[in-house]
Amino acid sequence: MARALVEPLIKSGMQPASQVSVFDVSAPSMDRMREDFGVNTSQCIPSCLEDTSLVLLAVKPQNLTEGFFKQLQKSKTKEDAILLSVIAGTPLSTLEESGIEKVVRSMPNTPATIGQRMTVWSCTPNLTTEERQTIDSILRSFGESMYVDDEVFIDMSTSISGSGPAYIFMLMEAMIDAGVHMGFPRDKSTKLVYHTMLGSTLYAIESKEHPAILRNRVTSPSGTTASALYELENGKFRTVIKDAMWACYRRSLEMGNHDSNVGPNRRQAPHPNDS
């Protein structure tokens, strides 16, 4: 994910490669980034972050150890430096252990690699309006950006935009395999599915109609689409998708050490505006 974020920053001209410093425990990963983008590499976290104004944190949640935070605390960043995290399930309160006072928590997704990322983000209240605009501009260089004033929405968005690509890929996989089962060569079945997904998404965005209206337009009485939709409804397609998203949301809460007893057949999910 870090690579997917650094590349558009450099290619868009928002940040010169000469002013980007990278540290990774994997030396080969750092070498590839240096070769591909011309960035600087460092041998440790403090040297990487020396005199920096923006820290992009893209590590696995399990790597946020006490020792890791101590390395961040040793770093001599600029006084008004901002920490921008893309780590799933990690709340602002945990990220503040870095010693950096201004913190941004974001939830991107894998289409960032082609500049089509959907990112939901929130921040500590001490960021100025200008700094928030800067963060928004940075995030928009990778795709779409959505600010939320309560980070509980980031945990929710993990189940929609964060993990959503995996649901779409699984649906693609199932449709492609079905096409092959029917007799299509795999490459042709794949092309049909990919462009059906792409066209349907673009059509939904441009039409601004509710998906139910668009679905009804292609569903003739007693037709082929109606027969297919009957099987999907009979197989509880909607329920399975919703249950999967609730499971994802709960796991995001658990990763942040929050109460995950929310959702259907559990107690009512807390509303962000509840006291």
C-alpha cells in the first residue's frame, strides 16, 4: 500500500522524489522503490523522519509495538509535522503514541494503485483548515477522498470501501468460472465480466439513479434476468453480503480494541452522535 501511495505523489508532481525518504524492514522493498521512483532510503526510522513535515505510516497493525513507537518518538520531525496513517483498525488514540501531535487516520483501498482509490479519513482536532486541505489534496491524488468528523465512520467504511474490492473480486471470480462452465474460453469470459462490472458501475454513477431502479430497467417479466434474480434472492444474496460487511466492521472494531458487539441480532450499534 505504501508504494501505491508514494507513486502518485511523485508522478503528480505534488512531492519531488528527492524530498521523499523511505524506510522498510525489507531492504529489497526499499531498493525497488529507490530504483523505480528515485526516492531516498534510510537505515532506520529516526534518520528517515529527520526534519520531515509529513509522516506516511503504512505498516501492518501487528507491527505497532512499544518498540516501534519508541523509534517514532526518537525521531526529530518538524514541530508541526503530521502523521498520516493508512493502517486498518488503528484509532487516533493509538497513533498519538507516536509523539506526533497532529494525526490523520485514513482507510484507503487497493485501487489506489491505478489512481482510483476511495479513501475515508478523519483527524485530530488540532489540524488547521489549511492542513486539512493539504491532506485532502494528497489523498485526492490517489482517487476520491471523503472526510468524516468521527472516526467510527472509518471502521464502518472498512466494510464498504476498504474491504469492498475483495467482495467484488470474488463475485467476478464466480461469474467468470460460471461462464467457463457454460463453455466460454476463460479469457473471453473474463473480458465479459470485467467490462460488465465496469460499464454497470460507470452507468450507475452517471445516471445518479438508485440501483433498484437500474435493476428494474433490465428485468423483464418472466425473463432471463428475473429468473437469475429469483435464484439470488432465494439464496439470500443480500443477507450474505450484509452479514459479511457486519463481520468486517466488527473485526475493524476489535483491531482497535473497541466493543464489537454490534449489528443484527446483537445490541443496537452505537450512533456516532450518541453521547
